[in-house]
Amino acid sequence: MEEEKEKKEKESVSAYFLLAKQRTSGSEKIKSRIIPPGNYQSIVKNISHDSSKDRIGRIIYKSLLKESVNKSIFTEVNKECNILCARKDASALRNCSSDHIATFSMENLNSEIQKKAPLLHGIFQNAVKGSMLGTQHQNRSRSCYRDKKDKIGELMLKEKDSLEKTGTVQDHKSSDIIGDNIDLNRSPSQMSIDRRRKSWHWFLLVGLQKRVLNPTLDDTAPISDITSVDNSTFIPNLNDCSKLVQNFMFRIMNVLVKYVGCLKKYKGCLPKFIPHPHLNELSGKSNFAILDMLDKSENKSEDMITILEHIHANFIPRTDDENPSVIKKKVFGGDVLTNERAYSAQLAMLNGTTDYERLTGVIHRPEGLHRMMNLLLFIYQIFYKSTSAGDKGTLFHLRNFISRIDVRGSEEVVQKYRSHYSFVEDSLDSYIVAAYLPALSARTSALDTQIRQIEAMHHNQLQKFVCEVCNKQYKTKGGIKKHLKIQHQWDFDNEQETPSKNDHIALYRASFMKCSLLLRDTNDVYKMGDGDRILLNAKFQMLLSRIGNHTKYQLWLFRFMAYCYSSLTPRMAYEYIWNGTANMHGNIGHNLPNDNLVEMLVQAVKKKIYAQGANATYKSA
């Protein structure tokens, strides 16, 4: 097409000069104009001599027509830009629909500019090509920069090594924030219009330094997209079940060497605890401090938003500009109610422009004490029934048998956690010992006597059992037993019987032991601070929460695992799991859940306030 166009232009120019020649040769007078020497003469000359199009263009652009040519180009570029910005037949830059934004790509934009604005596209294309002229100089500059950077890095490493050897450098560890409410009620000795009952609701913030860090892991991007994580990740697999069985065996063996006399000598052969890779770090004393106590109630949405704003303003690293954004997120731990209200406050602030305004600088973590409370509550709801008072071996029967009057069932598990937990522990020990007795052939002397008497009734010549009282003969041991029981009132209650397939008593006993062993193992997990087993037991507890209709705990245990498997960076997830405990005094196995530490500090604050008597106020606290 371009060759044909160029040919037509040349033919029209040649026809023009031929016509001028014919007119000058005739009698008709024709006005002529002499082209002065210079740029215009050169232009006409190259056109008449059939020069190349590029040559003619260069001559025109170098002439006095350059400014006019540029003006024409600017006009064309302006028209093309107007086409790209037009509302009608909107371009990729103009279309703001959600579907278009979701499918936007630079390839589509490039092809659209090339189609609708070819002149503008050519300018961009040649500008990019022109930028390659300085590549050689840039490569030299970059090579010099890398060389200097490597030298600086070597010097910094040498300086770090020297500081570590002399002991003048300290590792500044980050910390987590744990929060809980403080609820106080004060009643005057004599009430009046001016002297009424006072109700205070405050919120305590505690900073707890992390003891386990792993700076070698990546801290730039989340582990994966939550939508790409398979659902089977959040439920126990065969390997998880095998690990839990091994932990249960360790618990059972410790009970047997404690209570069974012939096994006590093997106590020294058992390990004292289940090891994990961070025993040294978690056996050290924790550093913690009360950060603040706010005159706000977590039960009010506005106050919870204010609490999170206070945390972000004072404890969350952020950029120093007009619209600050979060640099590093922090863990905000507490019970499930605190986590739920903080999460609801974040949902209420989703309209914020930055993550700092949306209050997303905190990561929620359900702590261990309330996890164990919820599991203990489940055990009492399922296995502790007042209607089973007459069934030997049930929890309610054992409670009455040993007069544990401080145990009241699921209604008072939260208020009297220690007494209810202790009763389940004692019941579990008795179940384990009772289950082991048949393995030792530990039968009563009465049962042994009955067995020997029945064996003595067997007549070797007749090959039958002959009753010593009435001389009746029976071919089988079962027949003579039935005869003795019905006719002579023998008691065989102590004899072991083969359990049926639908043995509900055995099912009750086995189910209670599994749930109680999980509770005991979870308690030991937090004493040892074992992050791997904290995550492992969360899978099983989430399933039990579903059975007990504890929907909130089921949801938060799922979120806890989602943080560990997907939402956090590898480093944050690792530290999130392994820093769920505190140690007040040091030593192995003396850890306690973070929310238990906060509960102790809350009680200390309450004790101080009660000591002030009627003069107690928020400021005095």
C-alpha cells in the first residue's frame, strides 16, 4: 500500500511538470515563478528527481518548515490522545469497570494504543529504543555500585563479628501484646442517692518479649493464598494420629509407674518430658511488663476500636507520612472473646484508606488457658450427667463416691476451673490403672477360689463337670456355671466377660480417656511451650468443638491454623506458634499460657485497688 501511494505521488509531480512544460511551449501566456536557491529548491529538486521518501522527509524537516511539521505532529498526537480518552468506545485507560480492571494487561494496552494512536505508539517505541544508547555507561555504573556494596557488606560483617566477640552487641527481640479486661464492682456500706454501686470496666495491655526467633526464614510474603490450601490440611491425618498416640502412651506410662507397685522401679527408665528443639530458649525467664491500662471496656464496639487505635499509635511500627502504613504486624493475644471483639472492630474499620487506618496491624491468637477451659467444658458437657449417679464408674458416680462437692459440672467449669480440672485428672488416673489391671491378672481372691472349685468338679473319666451338691452332670464349664448360679446362688459378678460389639460402657470409658488424655497433653504442651504440639492438638480440639457445638472456638481454632499454614510469612508463622507461653521463674516445664500470665496481673491490679478502699479510682490504680 505504501509503495503504491508513493508511486502515485511521484506520478502526480511528474504530470505537474509536464503540464507546465506544455503550457510554456504554447502561445498561451502562463505566469511562472522562479524558486530561489535554498531549502525549497532542494525540496522541489529531490521530488522531481524521484528521490526516496525518507530523503525528501529529512530535507523538509531540516528546512524552515520544521516548526510547521512539528506543529502538525503535535496536532495529530493531540487528536490520538483525545481518542484514547473518549468516553465513547472507551479505551483500556478509560474503562474503569471492575471486570476490565480485573483483566487489565499491558499487552492489551499496547495493542490498543498501536491501533488507535499509531503516531503516539511510534513516538513511545522510538523513545524506548533511544534509551538503549546509554546501556554501556549504565552497566559500568552498576558494576561500580555492586563492587562498593560488596565491600561495605564485608566491612559490616567484620564489625558485627568483632562486636559479638566482645559482647557489646545485643539482639533486640520483638514482643507480643496480650490483653484482657478488668471488671470491678464496688458497693458502699450504706447506699444513697449520691453513694451508689460503682462498676468499672478497664482494659489491661501487657507486653511480652518473644523468646523464640528464626531470622533465617523468609519474612517478605505470606506462605500461600488461603484459597489454595487444601481443606485436609486443617484436619488430622494418619501421621497426626500416630503422633498423638505416641504422646498418649507417654502419659499412660507415667501414670502406671506412679500407681502400680510392681512398675514403680521403672520410673527412672522413662524420659521426664517430651523434647522439642527450643528447650533452652523456653526454659529461660520471660521479660514482660504492663504497657498500659485503658479506661475502656472491650464489651463496647467504640471502646474496642479505641483500644486498637491506641495499640497502633503506640506499639505498631508504621511509616512517618500523611497516610501512614503498617511496617511490621504484631500479635495481639487474649481469650476468644477478646479476639472476637478485636476482629469485629477491624471489620468496622474496613473503609480506611491504609492498613494502619483499617487497624490491621495486629494478628489475633487464641491463648492456651481458655483453650483448655473450653476442652474441659466439653468433657463435662458430654460425660458428666446427674442421671448416671447409679452407674458405677461414671464421673458423677465417682464425684459422689469420693465426696468432691466442689465439682458442680459444666455450669461452674469456668468459675472453678482448678477443682474441675483436678477431678478429671484423678478420674483419668483411676481409669488408666483399672484398664491395666487385667493385663496383670489382678483378680480378687473370691474369684480365684470359685475358678479352682469349678476346675475341681471336672471328672476325668466321665469328661464332665459334676456338681458337688446335687451330683448333676454338665459337659461344658458354661453349663455348670449356669447351674451353680441359678440353683446354688453362686455369684460370678467379678468374672470378666467378653464385651459385646455394642458395649456402651466400654465406649464411654474409651471416649472419656481419649478426651482427658488430650486435655492432659495440651496442658503439658503449654508447660513445655512446644509449638509443634500446640498446632497438632488444635486440629483434634477443633473437631471436638464441632461435636460440642462450640462454634466460636471451632472458628478461632481454624483461624489459628490458617495463620500458621497460610496467612503469615514463614518467619511470622514460626514465631507465632512458638511464643504462646511465658515463664515466671525459669526452668524446664514451668511455662504457662500467655492469657494465664495476664490473668495473674489482672488479679494483682484488683488486689491493689481493693487495698485502696473507698478512695480507689481509675487514676489511683
